[in-house]
Amino acid sequence: LRGVIDIVPAFASVAVFYDPVHSGGYAKLRSELEEIAARAEDVIVSTEPRNVEVPVCYGGEFGPDLDDLAAQHSLSPAEVVSLHSGADYLVQAIGFVPGFAYLGGMPVNLATPRRSSPRREVPAGSVGIGGGQTGIYPMSTPGGWNLVGRTPLRMFDANRNEPSLLRAGDRVRFRPIQPAEFRLGDPAGPSAGHRAQSTEAMPGVEVIQPGMMTTVQDLGRTGHRAEGVVLSGAADAFALRLANLLVGNPECAAGLEFTLIGPELKFLHDTVVALGGAEFGGMPRWRPQKVLAGTHLKLGRAREGCRVYLAFAGGLDVVPVLGSRSTHLRAG
């Protein structure tokens, strides 16, 4: 449907995300979705689920909660491993962080409440149990699930064509391995993809002072919410769109977003810029401005509003990740 940018399946719902500028509006899109839902039985296409085997090294340094969890259920650690690895799991949803799969189908006698005190850092690849589900931490994050093992597989890799190893609807089996196999790493190895810098761009701006919360943003990282990747992008998308159009850019081009206090910039060659959003004293809003090489721009504090966007003719040559140049601070 026109304007739809993400479709995210969850446990008992499907979220549809849309661009209000290009969708024709909420009422129109809702009507179109209701029409599809009314004839859902005619349009559903069944596909065979993917079967994914995940090697796991259980216990010890890889699964520090295995012994305690076994004791809670009056089982031996070996019995827990046998039960956990013997089940057939369904990926019910992806979320929490990019690539984190919530797996249903765990034996009921392994259901265990989350830890009373979460860990500040859970290693990437850790396999945990939380309540009646099990899951795999794709990256190092805080977490409160009971850790029973770890996999060497890279569960999420932004350089892959499909970044998340698992997606909703997949079937998963765990295969116990020994520490020696774990230390061999992911048999697929690191992704072959790489992000090449442009050879055509020239340095355009030197940052003298960064201001407050100054980041590179575009309209966001669409198409990846179902893999747990947040949109990111400009907080005030309208302001960025208009600033870009004023300097002749596509509305989705990357610009600088800053909050309350603007940066101090030195321009290294002639260009055209435009401000959109909050009002700052250093430059008028909503007008293209030609700046010459050597110009120092110091925007100071916001007089009205909060966030402002500085668009540069030609955009900013920042290496795209998953199709977007927007900054996601948590991923940094």
C-alpha cells in the first residue's frame, strides 16, 4: 500500500507503520487495511517455515545460571540441557533489541521467573530463559533472563542482506556443543559486506563546537522494524523534509539535527544551506542561504522551539547502515 514503510508481526497482532505525507492519510489507509482484512482468507499465502539449528554451549562460563535454574526445578543440569535442546521452538516475535527472538515452545517444567536483579551486561549470543520463553541475546545488553548457555552464531549483523538470523515464524532447534566448538566461532564467519566511503565527496564542514545533541539524521531506517531495528531518523521529520527541499535535495537526504544549543561550524567550500525547525539567532529559518568557504556559523541558543535541522545542498556523505544515514545513539 502506498506510504506503508514497515509491517511488524507480533504475538497476536500486526503493526502497520506508514508515512503520513505519502500515504494519503490515516482514514484512507485504515479503510484499505480493513478491506484487506475483510477478505483475509482469500489473500493469505502459506509458506513452509524455515528450520534453523542453533549450536549452544551450555553451563559454566557460558551459562552461569544453569546450575541454579536446575536446582529450582529439582533437575540436574544435564536434564535441563536435554529438555531445553530437545524442544521444537517457534519464533513468535522479534524485539527488545535488533534480532532478539522470543521463542515459544519451551517445556513447561523449565519456566522460570526472571532474575530478581538484572545483569548490567549480558554477552552477545547468550541463551536465556525468562518466564515461559527462551531467547538469544544478539548483542551485549543489560538483561534479566536466566542464562543457560551461549551460541557462537552472529544473531544480528547489519552488513548482511537479512540482518537478523531469525524472523517471526521460523522453527528453531538448539544443538548442545562443547567449548572447543564454541571457540571456533560462527561457521559462517563475519559478513562479507563492507561499507565503502564515497570517493567523490570532499570535506565540507569542520565542527568547531558540537552544540547539544548534534547528530546526523535522515527520515529513518525503514523496512527493519520486524527485525527489532528502531526507525531512528529526525524527531521533526517535517522540518527536515522542508529544509532539504529548500536547498534542492530529496526530502530524505541527511542533515544535522541539534537540540536547544546549536553547533559552531566552519565551511570549507561554498555551498547552500537551510535551517528548519526551531528558531536560532545565527541564521533565519525556512530560507536557502549561500555560505562561502571560510564562513564560521555559530547558531547559539534556541529562541523558540527545541530542535532544528541544517540541510546542506547535496546532503551529507555519511556511510549508510541498513539503507539510512540516521544516527541511533544506543547502537553507537
